[in-house]
Amino acid sequence: MSVLVKALLTLFVFSLSIVLIYKFVNPPVTPLMVVRAFEQMGDDSREVRIRHDWVDYEEIPKSMIRAVISSEDQRFTEHSGFDLKAIDKAMKFNKKYKGRKVRGASTISQQTAKNVFLWPARSWLRKALEVYFTLLIELFWSKERIMEVYLNVIEFGDGLYGIDAASNHYYKKGGSAMNRDQSAMLAACIPAPLSWSPVKPNKRVLRRKAFILRYMGKMQIPE
């Protein structure tokens, strides 16, 4: 067996093992958290911090689940990791507005795979690994587990990860206590968590929040 084959086999076994472990064990830290911590250490004006407390799926407000599905992935409960309709629309949009606008089509499953297992960079290698890990978590995790992990590791501000840290910081209450309006506002800030604020929203955030509130009631959630 060649060295390359052995290396690939080792990587496959390791990746499969960590996916299976995280099916039952909550990820204590993610690559993004580590990268951001090093960025904080290199900036004297920023406090070095990682705020990250876990909220079990049963305690996450249904309004928060509906809000992120409305905002990020309206066919979350229907697809198997990839929204082919959204991908097709994004490709046509990006072709039409090439060089001026860019539209993504990442599902919550893809975002979870990226946040938990990969580094925050744009490259074909990282995208290929994102597809690989998305397939693995869709195969071995439930939709409930994917959503639980997503809402507990996603970045919501400088040093803030997961809905509990975000809710405590912005609303002075635990993540399980957020109401419908707060859930929609927090979800509206997901695309730009370091520049958008749920307590000082700009016009774009307010438009996104209004859109989310309009569709939240129609969204099916994993149960």
C-alpha cells in the first residue's frame, strides 16, 4: 500500500471518527474560534475571549429555529445537505451579475460542516471538504443534531459563539429565553456577525428581520 493511500485512509478514518464522536459529544471548540482568538491576540484594541455555552436542542426556542430556517435555508427539513434549486438560482444570478454581486446557496448543513470541521477561507479544497463533511453529517446525524450544533457554534459577534452567548451579551438573558422578535433579529445578523448588530441594526438588518418575521410561521422545523 502506497504512502498516499495510507494517508488518505488515515484521514478518512479520522474524519469519520470525529463526525461520529460529535454525534453524541458537543464540540468544545471550532477552527473558527481558534482563528478568531489568534486575531484578537494580534490586536491590542480587542479583548481575547471565547464565549460559548451550550443549549440543548429541546431548550432552543422554536422561534429561533424557525428564524434561521427562514433566513438561511428554507428547505432545511427537505434536502439531504444541498439545496439544488438554490444552487441553480445562485449560479444563474452570479452569471448575470458577474463581478458585481455574489449570491451563495450554502445550506445550514453545509454551514455546520464548515464551522465545526474546517477553516474560514475560500478555496476549492475547503469547498470540496465542506461537501465531504456535509455528506457525512447528513448521513450520521439527525436534522435535530445538525440544527443544535449549528446554533451552538455559529459566530454572532466578536468572541460570541452560539445563541446562549449572543443572547446573554445582547439581551441579558439565556438563549432559551429569547422571544420571537429577538430570534428574528439575531438570525438577521448571521451573514455579517462582526459588522451587524442586533441591538443597533442598520437598514439592511431591519429588512432581513422583516422578511424573517413574515416567513417564520410557515417554516417546518425538525422534531
